[in-house]
Amino acid sequence: MKIDASLAFPENVGPQRVGTSGTSPTQNQADTVGLTSDEVQFSVDGDKVQQLTTELASLPDVRQENVATLSQAIEQGSYTVTDAQIAQAMSSELLGKVS
């Protein structure tokens, strides 16, 4: 494919130039529309987040008393789960806690 650099763009297709006043057409449009700048404010207290993070880190990953109870029930054959309980647990895992 050959590109001919001598071809010029028509004036109505060429890039827009900044006017002599120093403002671009986009700035003039923003002034007419009345756009304002955005502001963001976080309401979360950093100290509270740090405290909760520390408390969470101190919790055990595995609750041994629950594991022991369930293990004993499985060994004795007394641990039963209904199909509805399995379905509820699966949907909660996939979709989040449903009330």
C-alpha cells in the first residue's frame, strides 16, 4: 500500500485548532454546559479499619471446637445433611448470603 504524503486534508476534516483567545472548543462547551469538578470524601475512619484488621488477624483460621464436633458426628454416623441444606449452602457460596 502506498501512502501519498502530498495529499492535504480538507479544512472540514482536519484537526481543530485552538482559537486566538487561548481556549479550546471543548472548554467553551464545558463552560456553557456548567460542568463542575468532582470531589471525593471517604467517611471511613482509618483507626477503626486498623483496629478491625488487627482483630481479624487474631482470629484463628480454623475453629477447632467445631471441627472436633463435626468429626465426631461423622465418625459416629450421626451427621446428616438434607438436600435442601446442601442446595442452600451451594447457592450461598455462589450468590452470597441470601436471607
